[in-house]
Amino acid sequence: MIPASAPQITDAVRRNMALLIQLRWLAVGGQLLTILVVHGAMEIPLPLAPLLAAIGLLVVINLVTQFILQRRVAGLEYALFAALLFDIAALTWQLHFTGGLANPFAALFLLQVVIGAMLLRPSASWTMVAATLLALAILAADSVPLDLPPDLQDDEFSLYLQGSFVCFGLIAVLLVAFVTRIARNLRDRDAALAAIRQRAAEEDHIVRMGLLASGAAHELGTPLATLSVLVNDLRAMPELKVVNDLEADLADMEIAVRRCKTIVSGILMSAGEARGEAPQRTTMRAFLTDIAEEWREARGLETLEFHDRFGADIAIVSDPALRQVIGNVIDNAIDVSPQWVGIEAVRDGDALALSVIDRGPGFSDEILASLGQPYRSTKGRPGGGLGLFLLVNVMRKLGGEVRAGNRDGSGAKVTIFLPLAAIAHPTGGPK
């Protein structure tokens, strides 16, 4: 099966923003829990109004960030940078009313710096460092000390150590969880870049193959026309009409020449060089039946079973490239199973599911793992494997996909899933 469309590079930024939103919700819950424990259970009076105002600001920032994440694609890095600066400002505000640098949770600034270094560009990361140093300077210059109860004033250092332990555990857990998720996002981004580079290389390969095929088609036009004239001349000669079986041989030669000319015309049409020819309007049933009949006649197959389970017919535009790559799959099946090949067409929702089945040896695990890559073939001949390569890429261009596998008994099955909208005629109904 061909892979889904590669994810956009901006998806990594979007996932990181979503992860930061989750982290901020955890921060809101943790801060509310801390206020409840310190102000309620430990009976340390806290300025609830400014602390709850900072938590409310974090909630607003999260909601705005979520809105931006859902509505916008461009500028996500700037929104991420702004959100992290707001986090620093909110933390500074909270620490200002809860002891300043004497508060063990001042170490949370380090978490902000690490997150910025992982998510932002170097210039923005250094800006985060500068903003953190500025916040620390503000807290050193002006902060409101905590008003500890008398029973805790003599144990202030022990209280600080307990808070430091909780803060260290919080930072360690959040960093491991955050870094692990970010590393996975970065791996996904690298995989997306690799897939894009691979696709670009394959498309460049297709362009070069197309140029070669187009040139060959032009070169073959003249000798094929000459062969067609010679065959007609031979059939018209009286002295040759008395030769037994010669008429049948000449008829087979004429059919072969006509098929070669059709293939050449199809190559030129696919390359946009079909002089004065418009795309042909036909129906799905006629298109598939014509392919089955053409390959049954051209390859002299003993049995080619075509099962039409498509249902209601629809009007389509006959695509020469599509016709050719379907023929390539049939040719591959005939090569390994010359006695019998099956073709089945069914309608799968808004798509055509066209299966080509044979009774050959089937695909190896290596071929299935690298389906659609050029020059991967078990036939051992030059150019092998290009049929499936072209099929996969044509299907990808049309928004479809290809699945291949081995049957339970013997043989292989290749199924083409083609969206009907990709080839449907604008008039809609059957011809």
C-alpha cells in the first residue's frame, strides 16, 4: 500500500503548540492545587487576588492559543513565542507576590528556557533567556515576602528544601514527558522531509522516463507506419493469397501493428502531444471492458475472467496514462500466470476498486515492502519493476492508492483504488 500523503512540515509546530497547551493546563491545575495546599492545609496566607488573576491569564492564553491553532496555519511560531513570553510574565507576577527568589518555585524559569530552546529558533530562544534574566532581576529588586505563621518561621530552611524537592520533581517529570514528545515530533518531521525528498526524486525520474518514452514514440511512428503499409500490400498480392495460413498470419501482424500504434499514441497523449485530439468521453463499464478485451486479444490469454460488479454506470474521461498502467498490471499477471488472470471491478463508496488476480508464485516480502519503488522486480530483466512504479505514481497523482498482497491459495492480487471524481465526466451521467 502506498503511504498517505506526507505530513506538512508545519505539523511539527502544530503538535508542539498542542503539547504546550496541555502543559499549560497542567500548570493551571498544579497552581490551583498548590494554592489550596499552601493557603488551606498549611495555613500560609497568600494574596489570592493576584495569584488567581495570573491563573485566569493563563487560561485565556490557552484558549487564544487553541483558537489560533484551529484557525491559522501561518505564523504559528510567532504565536508559540508570544505564548511562552506570557508564561514568563505570569510566573514572574506570581513569584512577585509569593517571596520572589526566595520561593523555591523560582527554578521553574529554567523549564521555560529549556522549552524555548527546544521549540524556537536560536534568536527567539536567546530572547527567552533575556526575558528570564530580566524577570529574575525584577524579582531580586522588588518582591513581596511570604508572611509565614509563627510555627513555620523557625523552620523556614526546611520548608524551602521541601519546596525545592517538589519543584525539582515537577521539572524532571515535565521535561522527560515534554522532551520525549518533542523528539517524536521532530522524528515525524524528519520522516516527512525524507518522504518529500523521495517523492521529488521519483517525480524527477518519471519526468526523465516520460521524455525518453516520448522520444521513442516519435521515433517508432515512422517504422510502424511503414510496417502497416507493407502488411496491407502483402495482403493485396494475389500470389500470396493461395498460401495456406498466410492470411491469418498477416491479420495477426496487422493487429500487432495497430496495438503498437495505439500504445505510441497513448504515450504521446500522456505527454500532451496528441495533436488535435481531445480526451475521449466514455463510461466506466465501457472503459474497463475495452481494456479487458484488448489485453485478452493482444496477449492470447487462454482465460481472462472479467467480473463487473461496479453497479450503476457513470460517464468518465478516458485517461491514456491510466489505461496504460492498468495494462501494465495485467501484463505482469499474464507473465506469471499465462493460463488464467482475473479482473474484478467493484464500487467502494466514491471510488473504483479494480483488482487484478493471478495464479503465479505471488510477491516476495521484499517486493511488498518496497512496492512502487523503481527497478524492484523478481523477473530479472532490465527495466523490471517500472510497471508498478508507474502505477503507484499515476494513482498518487489521481488521489488514489495501490494495495498488493498474496492470496491464501496461490498467486497475487493487486487492487487499485481510484476516486471517481478524478476521472468523472463533468456531465455526470452515463454516456
